[in-house]
Amino acid sequence: MTTDTAPAGLSTALVPPPHGTAAAFAVLTFGTFVVGTGEFAIMGMLPEFASSLKLTTADAGYAITAYALGVVVGAPLITILGARLSRRELLLSLYILFCFGNILSVAMPTAGLIEIARFITGLPHGALFGISALVAATMVDRSRRGWAVGRVLSGIAIATLVGAPLSTFAANHFGWRVSYLIIGLCGLLLFAGVWRYIPADSPNRANSPLREVTALFNAQVILTLTTAAIGFGGMFMIYTYLTSVLQNVTHVPEWEIMAFMIVWGAGMLAGANAGAWLVDRNLSLAAIIALAGSAVVMLAFSSVLHSVPALFVIVFLIPTFVNALGPALQTRLMDFAGDAQTLAASLNHSAFNVANAAGASVGSILLANNYGYGSLGIGAALLSAGGLLVYLFALFLLKRSPVTE
């Protein structure tokens, strides 16, 4: 059993893809890979990006902020405005917007205009991930939803492992605009893939934005989103400053920093798959293990900064535990969101970006106050523990007032 007296959030009727589930899953996973690459690429090519526009690295970082802001704003806005569209129709519209935003980023001549383009590119981000997960869940039996969601969301992990390094390589050799042009053209390829391989579900033309928003006001939905906004923060706190730790504390050579980044990406991929496997057996246990385990390994991070072998292990385990949380929370939202399925799934990725901003900000405060790099592990562990407390409170409320099917 995967939930604790949770209602069935999705219809049990399967929606068969027109050309087989393997092709449909390949399109959806490739989609999260491309969108994830579009998000993470700029972090690796920031020096080239800044140099080409004659900016400082700090000023160039505003392009990252603009994208994140687009994600937070776009997830609720787009899904509310698209409430009457089918999920396939919405996916097609979002990939056109994603393609437009990336190509606009290539064409804009100044930093300010590029930031506007990055904001536009971020608008469809959360909805693309959320709707892709929902579509995947409708193509399999209820008992395999965790596998389906994890399979699709594994594209994000593959983006950190493969997509971002390839984008950095392309930027270093051909310029950052070429990287974004390729990503944008992949958006057109995905439009064609969705058109051909994703099942045409029936739109709810009677739905309304107000109904979508009203259905969202459910304590379990709000607490699940809060768990994501807090619980993912620790991972981003460590990831943001990992290169600085490796350079200033561990003192590893440049090539070894890349090795650590590859290990981090491998951990994210392992976590997505392990979390999906566990969700199909016990959803709540999956979330608890992810949050409690991440708190433990983050505490260990502070004590192994001077040991390269031990740090390699911890750098693998942190994203493994934290990323295992993703399929659990996404699947839990399906159970409790009712008529706000699309909006709740999209907001999960807005919460993910809130965690990104919060983790990086708290880490910056700790370092600015001279607590040292070791404090990052402690601060990150506290965020994971905070997410765990919120999740346990959600389970407590559910036990007291179980929702019946």
C-alpha cells in the first residue's frame, strides 16, 4: 500500500499511448532532461556568459535569478490559465513557450533583455515537470505510479549528470548562445514527440481557474508543498557552495572538482530510482527515509571536508537521499489534490525552486557570519529535519481526520 488512507487522486482508468508506453515514456523523460539541462546549464557556463557580455560573475548571476522567478510565477499562472485544456494540449503549448524563451535568450543583445528572456523561459518549467509526471501516472496501473513518476523525473538527474556538462563544453568551444540554441531546438523536437506519442486525453472544458485554485486549499496539499520547500533546501545549500568547499577546504585539483560533480549527478539519478521503487511499496516510508537519511549524511558532510574518499561517499549520498523525496511528494500530491491535480503538481516544482533560493540564502548567511564551510552541513541537516517535522505533522493530521475515498 502506498498511501495512508489517502483518496484516489487520479482516475483508475488507464490512458493508453497511441504508439506504445515505451515511446511515450522516452518522450516525457527526454523532456525533463532538456528542461533540466536548460535550468542547470548556465551554472557551468556562467564565466563564459559573463565574459561575453562584459559582466562580473555576480551580475551575470541575475540571469539565474530571473529564470527561478519565472518558475515560481509561471507554475501557478500557466496551469490556472490552462485549466480548460487537456494535459496533452497544455504540454504542446508549454514546449512552444520553452522553445521561444530559449531562442529569445540567444537573440537578445544585452544582459537586461537576456534576463527578461530567461524569465520567460522559466515560466513553463514547473508545469512541464508536473504535467509530465501526471501524464506518466495515467499510463500505468496505480500500483506502479511511483515507478512512472520516478522514470520521468529521472531526466532531471540525467541533466545534471550529462546535459549540464555537455552545455558547458559547447559554451566553452562555441559560445553560450549555441548551447541555448540547441536546447531551444530540442523544444521543437519535443513538441513533435508529444504530438505523436503522448495520448490525447479528454479536456475538462467545464473546469475553471477558480475551481482549480479552490481545490488546492487542502491541508495535506499545503503541508506536502511545505515539506518540499523546506526539505529540499539542504541539498541546494551544499550544492551551491560545493565547488568553493572543494577549492578552499579540501584543496582538490580542478579535474577532481568535475569528478565530484559527476558523482553528485549519479547520486541524483540513484535517488530518483530508489525513491520511485520505495514509493510503490510505502509512500510515507519513502518520504521519511529520504528526509531522515539526508539529515544524517548532511551532518556527516561537516566532518569529512578534509578527506577526499569520505567526501566522495557523502557527495553521492546527499543527493541520493534528497532526490528520493521527489517521487514521494509528487505522488502524494496526486492523492490529495482532487480537482487541482495540474496546479498542485506544478507548484511542487515552484516549491523546489523556493528550496533552491532558501538553501543558497541560508548558506550565504552562515558564511557571511564566519561560521565556516562546516556549518553548511549543520544548516542543511536542520532544513531536512524541518521538512521531516512538517511531513510527520501532515501524517498526524491525516490519522486524526482520515480522508475517505
